[in-house]
Amino acid sequence: MSGVRAVRISIESACEKQVQEVGLDGTETYLQPLSMSQNLARLAQRIDFSQGSGSEEDEAAGPDGDAQDWAGAGAEQDDEEGLVKFQPSLWPWDSVRNNLRSALTEMCVLYDVLSIVRDKKFMTLDPVSQDALPPKQSPQTLQLISKKKSLAGAAQILLKGAERLTKSVTENQENKLQRDFNSELLRLRQHWKLRKVGDKILGDLSYRSAGSLFPHHGTFEVIKNTDIDLDKKIPEDYCPLDVQIPSDLEGSAYIKVSIQKQAPDIGDLGTVNLFKRPLPKSKPGSPHWQTKLEAAQNVLLCKEIFAQLSREAVQIKSQIPHIVVKNQIISQPFPSLQLSISLCHSSNDKKSQKCATEKPGPEDHLYVLEHNLHLLIREFHKQTLSSIVMPHPASAPFGHKRMRLSGPQAFDKNEINSIQSTEGLLEKIIKQAKHIFLRSRTAATIDSLASRIEDPQIQAHWSNINDVYESSVKVLITSQGYEQICKSIQLQLNIGVEQVRVVHRDGRVITLSHQEQELQDFLLSQMSQHQVHAVQQLAKVMGWQVLSFSNHVGLGPIESIGNASAITVASPSGDYAISVRNGPESGSKIMVQFPRNQCKDLPKSDVLQDSKWSHLRGPFKEVQWNKMEGRNFVYKMELLMSALSPCLL
């Protein structure tokens, strides 16, 4: 073998990489091999630094050779497994050797200490004085002390918790009260129009955006509230934002409308206050600046309305000129009737507050007229917005076609003025005041007649749906207990601005003026005619025959109110006849005609000798109507007809 030439063999490690995962399609995923630095770190982690080194390892090299070989074999096995694990020595006498070495060390140390103490060359031992031990305490004392410590610890925990809770509650209250200025400004911007001019924030209270032409600027300023001391307790109504309004808009204002006559009469309205509000008090949950701005805007609205009314009162030409004195407008819608419109503006001083604290009466506020004034001022603003003239050719302007015609079909001056003329705010308010006064006067007249006259009864049914310039009421004249047969008088009263139109059941129309005496006389004449119509309807029901009927009798005394009515009815057998005459002033007069054979006081006639003429009716005899029994006129008439009718048994 020695003569054979040596052959070099190249031994290389396997280059196969370890497979990490095999996919479903057979693809293999390999782990990347470690780099040199990673391999060095891996080997360094395997070193056991707890093994001894130096002379101790050399001394134990002879007897521990087998153990080291065993440990080396274990290390090689770890290298093969690739795990960072350290196995202890597996030599059987290793623990005995270690215990002997530790005992030898302790004996050497003890020998050195004893030699030093015995020779007293280097160190001397002196006794140490011991303190007296505290006296032993009883178990009850120890238990009490332990309980005190436990209670003190629990109290300390509770105090810390209470302090934290108090601190959190205080912080929450401060966060709630000290609202951010920007968030409050955002709330203000949601309700009012704001703009920034330089370093100031200004708001607008006017109605210019709605079409108002009132010259007042209506500007308020938004400022930050710095009047509060943060060191003291913050009040509940604190707000970081405040507003400054003009001095002429502070306080409260309202429009006072008074409709009165020179002498107390039927239909006086008295005095009503429009747009009157109580002293500004912030509602719960609403900021104080909202109430303040609403009151200022109400003052501005009242001033705008009164300025427009004053301007129109001076410009309007009427038969009785309007009078404007300071903050009061005086007009006369009807003769002896005075309409007064006043602007009342009170500041926030003590005197005005005392006057405002007085409780207003239930009729001090007329919400209907206030609503109408709101609608009128809104319509006025709308006309201002829509008054912009659109571009149009000059040869064909917009408007009514007849305004551009000439000849007989063209408009005359009055018609053109009626088309182009527009009513002002004051004229509309005066018309509404006239209508309200006329309506109240009509209602008072009907109520007075209903309470004064019991027979016949008069009933008024007012319509709930009315116009601002016209109202309607249905008047029924009936007799108690005979409503089904005595309903011939039904009147429809249309109350306008200056007159009352009466529509009868048959379609006849009568126009009355604003004087309540005319309406009262007309209703009295209708009530008088109702009695005659009731006799006519009752005669038809009881089988009597109507001989004659007239609403306007030309004979007898002349009535100062209207005309008298008359009716003559005959019994079914024709033996008896009843004649009724009823007047508004003279009252009712009833005459009964009996047969001639029942009239004993009649003188014998030489002409009428035949017995057949005895069946004719004799002269009329008046009935003492006041002594008749019955609750009303129709009931008495029914008893009279029943007494004169023949018995059919």
C-alpha cells in the first residue's frame, strides 16, 4: 500500500437546502443557508461559560478525561441537532468532588480565623452590648394595633378616591360652565347674520334681507365676556359671549291701538296693545343673548311699522286728515269714532319695570290684528323685493292690453288710477279697524236684541272662516217649540268695511250702513214679520184657510220702524175667522169673527129675512191677548185655533 501513489479526495458539504414547504402543485420552498456572521453567532451561543478554566481544569484533566470525552461526545451530538442546549457533567463522582472542595475551602477559612483570634496579632474580639428587648405585648393589643393599621389603610384609600372624584366633578363643572367662545359664536351664527369687520364681529337685526327699506342700521356687536372672576365660583348662567345692541333698541316696545267713541256706545273695543312682550327673561336652556336680540329686533320692527304708518298718514289725502303727533297717529274711520295708533318704547329702568309688572287684562292683546300686521309688513317687504323692473322693449311695455289702446275701448283716467293705485299699510290697518269695529257693533246689536226680546228668539251663527275685511253671520228667528214649522226668516249678514249686506232666503239683498240703528230697526221689522209668517205656517198645519196675507199693510197707524204685517185665516168649516196685525212698534192685535147666529147683540135687519143669511160671519171682536195662556205668541195662537175648530169626534 505504501508504494501506491496517494490520491487526493475532495470532501465537500452537501449543497442541498433544507425544504421548508411543498406546495399543492409540487413547488418546493427552501430555507436560505446561514451567512458567515449568522453561523458565527450560532456557534458562540453554544459556548458554556460556566465551565472552569486554568489550573483547576489542568488538575482535573487526568481523572476527568473520560468525563470530558463524554461531554465532548454530547457537544458533538448538540452540534448535529443544531439546538442551543447545555447538558451537565455526567461523571458519577463529580458531586462528591465538588462537596469535598467546598468543605476544604470552609475548613481553611475557619483555620485562618481561629489562628488570627488566638494570636491576637491582627484582630481583637470585644463583646457587643445588646439592647433590652421590648416587653412582650398581649394578643389583644396586637389585634387592636393591626385593626388600627387596617382601618388607617382603608381610610387612606377612601380619601384618595374621594379626592379623585371631587377633582373630576369640579373639572366637569368647569368644562360645562366655561364654554368655549368659538362654540358659542357658532350657536349665535346659526340664528343671526354675522360678518367680520376688521377686529370686530358685527351682526344684523334689520329686515333688509326680507325687503325692508327702514334706514336704521340695526347692527349689534359680539364681544367676549370678561366681567367674571375665574378665582371665585362661576355662576350657572355664565356665558363667554355677550352682545352690545344700540342704545335706541334697548328695552321693550309695542304698538298701542285704541278704538274709541266720544260717548260710550255699543261696540266700543277699548284699547289693545300689539307686539307687547313681557320683560326679557331667558328661557331655561336658551342663551341670554337670544332673548336680548329678540327684544331688540321687536323694538326695531315696531319702529319700522310706526315710521311707515306715519309716512303714509302724512301722504294720504282723506276727507278727515290724519294727525301725527310725536309717537301717535290719530284717525277717524267713522264719525264720532277715533282710531289712535301709538308707539310705546320703554327702557330697562326701574320705572318702566314697575309699570310692566302690572298684570295685563285678558283683552289687552288682539292676536288677530297683530297677525294681520305681520302679514301686511311682510307683503310690503315682498313688494319692495319684486319692484325691480325687468328689461323690456319700449314699444311694447308690460301691463294690461287696454292701457295701450285708444278710442272708446281704452281705459279712462279713473280706471287707470284704480289699476295703478296701491293701498298703503295705514289704509289697510284703517280698513281692518273699521271691519273689526263694525263686526263688534253688529254682534253687540244682535246680543242686545236677543237678551231684550224673548219672543221670538233670535240666534246668530258666526262663521269661523272669515276674511280680514269681511265676516259673515247667519241669523235665525224662531219661536220656542216651533222651530221646525217656523223657520221662514233666515238672514245672511255679510259684514264689510263700511256697510252690512243682508241676503234674504229668497235672494233679496239689502245694504245697510255702519249705523247700528239701521241694523236694529231691520231686525225688529223681521221679527215682527216672523210672527205673521208663523201664523201662516201654523194655519197650514191645523187645516185653516189663509184668506189674505200682506207683509206691508197700508191701513192702520203708521209704524216709525218698518211696516206692519197682517194675515186673515178662516176655520176649516168657515164659521170663524182670525185676523192678525203685527207691527214692530205697535205690537200684535188679534181679531176674531164669529157667525151671525152666535151674535145675540146684533140688531135685526129688515133686509135679511131669509134664514140662510144667518150662517154669515158677523163683526170682528178683539181678543185680550195679554190674558191668553201660553209661553209665546205661536202657542197662544195654536190654543185659539184649537178652541175655534169644530170637534171631529
